Amino acid sequence: MSATASDADRDGLVAASLDVLETAIRGFYEYERRVGEGPYDRSALSDFERETKRTFGPNGRWSDDFGERLTNRAAVYLAGSRNYLASIYYLVKNYPHSPGVAPLARCVAEACGKMAWLLDNRLGTKSHARERVARLLLDEADDASRRKSLAVGLRHPERAVAGDEYRKARDAVATPGYFWAGEIDLDRSGVPTVRGQRLPKTSDFVVIAEKILSQDSRDARHVYGYLSALTHPTMFAYLESMAAQDVVFCAKVVNYAVLAFHNEMRLHSGWTQPDPSYLPEGDPIREKHDALNVLIGSHTVAG
């Protein structure tokens, strides 16, 4: 599905791919140092924290740490994506023909989708605090469910602790406490919908991010579907992995992952910063991304 670069062009594409990855990773550390612990005043996070402190459920006033938990969760997704980019960098530098770049890029796209869902600016920050907390608790319960299942399956010595943590996280969304009974709906399998919020399927996270970040785009879901298909042991995946041994394919996947990472930075900045449009660390990333796109385009046409 990709054009083939000549031997003379290979080094240039690989170098440009490494350059955009280096820029993105460096941008993460620069952004992390700048934002530090704040300031968060007049940010979406500040509005959200103020609203949650005024909110009640059947058990009384809500916890005052929802804002911190939500922001920390988004920060972990961003840091995790940086780690995936570092792994992609290693593959591109040492084995640029590796189809293993595709599953790693898929992970970055999924992290971007989860962050977009948690920090969805379409929810608003004040009147819809209950919906946003529902999303946070649903995501926490999903994590706790995974930890419990793995701990039990692997007979981990702390599997009982994991089970207790799961039950606590599950009850936060499945039983009245933070939310009133009328705000909670359980399907036949016990899967909760809270304030109309239900945990999306993994692929749907990417669609949500696309709708939030790129209203006119229709490509992200299809690229994600292609990358997902490469992770499964099928005849299609094997044949495509052979085609994926071309550096043009590699460069395309690198640029897709970097764009998703750049969007994660935009989302996090929009949530925590007084001026969400101020993201100086993002400009060099976008410039390198666009430059690599031009280079990819020239080889695709030539091929």
C-alpha cells in the first residue's frame, strides 16, 4: 500500500523520521518543565475543580481530588505516548523496515483518543461536571478491571488487593454514592452507563479524538483500522508486513504517531493552561511533521 523509495532516498527519509521523533520527544520534556505544577488559574481544570467542590451525591459532598486525578491520568497517557515514540525511534534507527512500528503507532493513537474523551471540550467545564466525573470513574473502573483480571489469571500475590480495588472502582459507577440512582443505568451484563456516559470501544476513542481535533478529517479512523489490522496474525497482516518493509511506509506511520502525540499536548494544554493556544513546544513538532509529509509526498508521487 506504499510507494517504494530508491536507495538514494532511503537515508533522507529515515533521517527525517528520526528528526521528527527527536523533536517530539524533546518537546515533551520542554512542555513538562514549563507547565510544572501550574498555573492552572482560569483554565478548564480550575473551573472543573471549583464546580466539583460544590457538587453532591447520595453520600454527600463529592471528593475534592477529581481534578487532580483527571489531570494526572491525562499526564500519564501523554508520558506513555512519549515512551512509545522512544520505542519507535529505536526501531527506525536500527531497523527502519520493521513492521513493528505500526502497533506502537496504534498505541499512541489510542492514548490520544482516551485523553480526548476525558478532556472533551464539548462537555463544557461547569454545568457538565457530573458527565466528566462519570468518564473519569468509568476509565478508572476499566483500569481496575484489567488489573484484577491479570492479577487473578497470573496468580499475583497481591491479587486480593487488586480485587478490592476493582470492587471499589466498580461501585463508584455502578451503585449510588457519587451519583444518584436515577443517573445510573446497568445493562443485562452489569455494564454501567452514568449520566449518559458509557466507556467507548477502543477504536471509538480514535473517532472521538478525530471529531474533536479535526472536524474536516475522515482519515484517522481508517489509518487506525489499518494499523490495528497489522497487529493480528492473519494472511492480510503477513502480506502487508512485507509491504511495510519500505521506508516510505515507515515514515508515514511515524508521522501519524507524531501527529497524535502533538494532539495530546494540545489537549493537555487546553485543559491545564490559562492560555491554551500558547504551546511553543508544539510548533517545532508540527513544522517537522509537515516537512516530513512533503518529503513523503515527493517519494509517493515518484514511486
